[in-house]
Amino acid sequence: MARRDRTTGLPRRQHAERPLQAGPRVRLSEGVVRLGIIGTAASLLLLVIAIFAWQWYRENVAMPRATVLTVGDRKVSLAYFADRLPQFMVANGNRDTGIAVQGLLGKLEEEELTILLARELGLEPTDEEVTQSIAESLGVPVGGRGSSFDRLYRQDLRITGFSDATYRRVAAARLANQRLLERYQEEVGTEGELLTLRVIAVDDEAKANELKVRIEAGEDMGSLAQRESTDQASRQQDGLLDPQPLALLPEAVRQAVGEAAPGTLVGPLAVNDSYWLVRLERRERGTYTDVQRRDLAQQRLDEALAELRSRTVVRRELSSEETDWALRHLEFPSGS
């Protein structure tokens, strides 16, 4: 007889136990976990691959294409800058990378302005003219694969460390500069006013003033120049300088004798690290030397570039990160 309930005396109802359902639920959870682990691992793998792919792309594609200098409508890429840096450092004997980087930016800016100026004057070289100028610099006629031109050109690429595009861009800037100088030499002509000066250069301003008093008192300036001048070239000629165009004289001298009559004594004038006493001996028309023509043409070119720079948008955009990239890829040309 079943045990009776304490209050009613009736037998307690027996509840049938439900079978456990935990087995299938556990098996489902394990499958989900496995899939989660596999999915997570795959996601991490894809993330790692994506990171490496991005780093490779950035290092080898994005960074080289970055613009580090803009001059008008012309842009200089980091790859081109990095190509030019080793030879620039060798040519300038400068291993200080900070100075070299800024120096190269300045040179590239001038080259791009030169191209723009040549374009304005109708002198910008064509691709064919650049190729011809390269052939002339190599001393051979233009030729195709296997020719002397091809062999020497490839050899020069190895020597300079330049890519073909870099080499041609450098050649284009050089040819543009050459054409501009030729144009300005034509403008200068072959003749003009030349000034003959007698000079005494000394290191001390007080000494220069003392010598000036002696000259004004009648002492021979040529004799004083032989004994007192620190300018070795002119002292052997009693202080006489070769006849020069006014434009090529030092600025202080140019301003002092620009309107002066022959016989005028000026100074002391601060010229470089010296003090000059200057007497204008003669003003006369004469023939320029080849060096004077080139110097006068270069002066006109410099003035034209300065004027062009004043109305051209120039942006230097080289970041420290891009500088590091260029230095990581620094390879000096063979023989340097």
C-alpha cells in the first residue's frame, strides 16, 4: 500500500520523469564552436594577408607614385626624387642626407621652372629632340636595339643608376636649359660697354680707409695695390682688373660705379670677406669674351626664372615618411 499524504491520507501522485535532451544540444554546441573557430582563423588569415598586401602595395606602388613637388602643372614623384638623390649626393660631395634632400628639392624646382620657361618661349624639347640630344652626348647616332646607341645608352643607365624615364627627364631639362642660354646669348650680342677698374682689396676696413687717404693725398694707387692688396690676380697688374660689363661686377661695386665718371675713387666697399677701394679707369665699348657672354646669358636666365617663380604655384610636399622611403631605397651609382 502506497504511502498516504499526511493531510489527506491519499497516495502521493507519482510524476513521470522526462527523458534528458542534453545529448543532442551538446553535440550542436560543439559543431557551432568548431565552425566559429574555423571562421575566426580564416578571418585572421585573410586579415594578415590583407595587411601584407596593403603594405606591399603601399611600399611598391602608392609611395613611389606620391607627389613630393609641384611646380605649376608639373609634378615630381617620390620615385623620381629617389632616383636622383644618390647621384646628386655624389656630385655635391655631400653625405648629409638632410642637406642633400633640401638641396635636391631646390634643384628639381629649378629644372621644372626651366621646362616651363622653355615652353612659354616655344623652346620645350620634343621626345625626338631629347633622344637626339642623348645620342649627341654619347657621341653616336640614334639607333635601335643592338646599335652603338643602344649599347652605350644602357651602359650609361647602369652608371647613373637612373631608370629610362628618369634619364630622359634629366636630359629634357638639360636641353631646355641649353636652348634658353643660347637664346639669351643671342639677346646679349657680342659687344657692349666694358669698365676697367683698379682695385685694392684688404681684410680690414680701417686699413682700407687709411689707404684711401693716402691715395687722395697723391700716392700712386698702382704701387699701393702691389704692396697692400690681398687680391693676388690684380696686384700683379698694379690693381687693374680685366674690362668687365657692369652687370657682372659685384653688387656693391656695381652700385658705386654705375653712373660714375672715369677717375672716380669709391670705397671701402664690402665685397665677400674683403674691403675694396675701387677707381674707375675707363668706360668704353668693347667685345665680350665667350665667358662674359655666357655669364650675361646666365644672369638673364636667372632673372627670367625668378620672375616665373613669382607667378607660379610651387609646393614642396615631401614628408618625413617619404624621406625615409627614399633613404631606404638609396643606391649609389657604380663607381661613386
